[in-house]
Amino acid sequence: MNENRLIPLFGYFALLSLFAVGGANAAIPEMHRIAVDVMHWMSDRQFADSFAIAQISPGPNVIIVTLIGYHVAGLAGAAVATVAMCGPTCVFAFLVARTWDRFKEARWRIAIQAGLVPVSLGLIGASAFVLAGAQTTIFMPL
Amino acid sequence: MAAPLFRNRRDWAPLIAIAAFVGVAIMQWPLPLVFAVLAPISIALAWIRR
């Protein structure tokens, strides 16, 4: 059963890693959409708990991906999700960093950086909204 | 965090941020789709308005 979950887990997080401009927190809404709404891997409460644990744990915020992977398919899921989230971006960053500094004053580089800032801001705001929604779901029965 | 957007008079930037927020949080569209639409527009506006 785990093998059936590992492939989509890897696919989703590998794709997501390339769009997580603004850090892991900018990708929270998509993680929530996939894990809770689309694949039904976990509940709103479990997702919110995973986020809370990721935030209070020392280390990078991307730990939430490991927790989701662990919840979905145990240790193998944790490893697969972490590699999928970090691997493609590491390779991409390695390749881009070699040429990025060379074009420090280039107009296209400045436009890319300036253009991605508002998108990141919107995504981080969306993360807060989605997490607040998950919390509301948790506290509604009270 | 958003203050530099206004200080630098990038009048289009708040609109892009709001569009990203609405698309992902309210409409719950897939992030890759929203990103693929908004990022090129935002970069093009940054290129033109600079």
C-alpha cells in the first residue's frame, strides 16, 4: 500500500518544490490542498498539527514535508517527501547560482527578482489564510 | 514586509499579491497554475515599469 502512495508523494512534492518561491511557507496552501482536499491523506487537524510541530522544531520550516510524508507512508514516506521537496530545488539552485551573480546588474535579473516578490507575498498570505481556516475547523465543535 | 512594494511605487505589485492570494486561498486553484499565470505577468510588469 505504501508503494502506491510513495510515487504520487514524490511527484507532488517534486513539482511543488519548483514553485515554492518564497520558501516552504509559500507552498503551504498547495500542500494542504493536495494532502487534505485532493488525496485525503490527512485531516485539517492533522495538517495543522504537522505545521505546528514543524514550526516549533529546530531546523528549516520544510520539516512539514517530512511530517506529511511520515503520516502518509511512514519512514519511507518521510524520506521520499523530503528528497522530493529538497532535491530538485537544490539542483536548480546549484545550476542557477553559478550564473546568477554574473548578471547582477542585468535588467532581466532585476525584473525577475522584483516580479517574484509580490507573488511570494500573496502566497505567504494565502498560507496564513489556509492555516487559519484549518484552525477554525478544529475549534468549531467547541 | 509589504511596505517596500508601496515605498518603491510599484503600483502593480499589490495587485499581483492580491491576485495570488485570491487564486490560491479563496479560489483554491492549484499553485503551479496560479504561479504559471501570475509570475510571467509580474515579471513583465517589473520589466516594463522599471
